[in-house]
Amino acid sequence: MNKIPMVENACRELLQCGVFDRRKKCENFIKRRLLHRIVAGEDLIFWPTGILAAGLWSCRGELAMDGPEVRGIEETLSAYYERWMKKGMPVAVIDDLLAGETLLAVYTEIRKGSRRFDKGLSEKQVEAAVYKLASYAQEHPKDGEGSFFYRPAGGETYIFVDTIGLSCPFLYQYGEIFDRQEYRELALRQIVNFLSYGMDGATGLPYHGYDMADGYKYGIIGWGRAAGWLLRGMMGCMTSDYGRERLSAPCVALMDAVLSCQRQDGYFSWQLQAMEGPADTSAVGMVCAALKRGLSIGLFAGERYENALLAGRRALERSVRDGLVYHCSGECEGFSRYPQHYAAYPWSLGPALEVL
């Protein structure tokens, strides 16, 4: 299928998503100064853009390196990260580590002597940026087992599965590139803890999260994106034998549990077991991206996995219109707060770029 319209949309959204226009800035000023409300600031590397950057980088390798599309991707990524760097590289929440994944890939290419980013990003700049992201993670509040609190500023002690897909690939790969074992361990600890405390024993599927303080698991069992985030985090830590030795078996078990919920039409539902509920292309994209990576490294082998990826890919193709991926559920608002609104979002477009 022609991915160029998808690439063009992703490049545009990467630079527009999450950026406050003049009207939004005025509204926030009034809320803050006149109404004395707490207003979230602009986050230039919030996770929807991070997942777009990852998707663009993935499909970059499948396009002609001397073609205009790849050049456009590289220029857009440079502009995206430069804009953040010029603002002082603010890190607002743990979600922002997702943007660090692609930045590490850029850093690796620069270190190899590539001059494809030499007009925008320097090795020194990028190294300082990824160091800041890694340091933020080390200092981020954690529970007694070493798992990241998702939103600790308000005193919450919940552990969200989202954090695994958002942070673990960056942390593990940072440890690999800079030979910092403590970052590999920090990434793996998040996953091992969630597998210990956040899973449903009957289905093998994840809850949305848990709290060590009260011992309860929260949210629904088998939220599609929860499984996607967990698989994404696990696959991102299999870039070396150290991660593969620890995660291969549970990753295969999780994928098998997820694939048992794949529908006849190739889609996954917003809640995996709700086979007659709405499909969610963000879940399809994230699961299939993990499938594709796992097949490429030999983690998954056999027709079952190959057929599942093919069916998921065809389902995504049917959901693409004008370079956007529709039938995607809206942004989650918290445990058991999953708006039943379906449209095209960055979190369906980014993973689809990795799969299609």
C-alpha cells in the first residue's frame, strides 16, 4: 500500500500535535492568573508525538534513502527535537521518555558518522538531551519495588501499564548504547514487577494498573492498548541477549493470550475479550508492531504468528483513509475511563507506520 500520505500526515502532526495556539495560550493565561487554576503547560514531546516519531523512524528504513520522503522525515524529526532543545529540554512527565527512543536512534546514526542530521542536530546536543531524559527517570518517584508512579505530583501511588511502553525501550536502549547496566535493570524491573503484580491469572492479560499500597489491581482486564503498551515495552528491551533471556518466555505467553482474542476480521477490540465491541486500531497497530519485531528476531515462529500479522495488517489497511488511520479509540482518562469515541489519532497512525 502507498504509505506516502501516511508519512506526510505524521510529519505534519508531529509538529502540530500538543502545541498551543494563541487562543489556547490566552485561555490558559486567564485560568491561571484570574481564576487561579492549575493549568498543564505545553509539552513539546508528549507521548502522542513520541509515538509518531517512532513510527516515522521505523518506516524510514523501508523507503529509498535518497528519496524525498526520507529527507522529509529527517527534516521533520530534526525540527521536532530542535524546537524542544531550544526551550531548554523540559521533561514534564514520564510519558516524555517515549520521544527519547527515536532520539537515541538519531544519536546512533550521528555517532556512526552519518551527515544526514548535521544541519540540525549535533552529537553533543543529542547526547545531552538523552542524558537529561535518562536522569529524569532515575529521579522519578517509585514504589517500594522500584516501579514508576505514573502521576506522583498529586500524591497518587498507582502503577500504570502505559509506563512500560512509554519508558522501558528508551531506558534499556540507553543502557545498551552508553553501557550503563543500571538503566537496563531499571527498564527490566518495570516489566518484571508488572508481570508479578498487574496481570490477570485466568486470562494471562494485563489489568490497566495496580497499587502496591493497597494490593489492588485497577481498570479492566484486557484493555487493548494496555496489552499493546506491555508488548511494546517488552519488545523494546529485546535488543540484546540480556533482555531476551529474561523476557522471551513471558512475552510469548502474553502474545499467545492476546492472539486468542483476535477477531475473524483481523482486528482487536478496544477490550480484547469484547469480541462484539468496537475495534480499536491503536491496539491492532501496537500488537502487530510487536508481532513484526518478534518475527524478525525469531522470537515468534510459525504460521500462527505470520497469519495473525497478515490479518492485522489487512485490517489496518481497511481503516486507512486519506493517510489517516481511523477506528481508533480516544485518549484514556484513567482507570476504567475509556471514552467510546472512535476516530483517527496519532496513536493509531504511529504504530500503523511500523506495520504497513
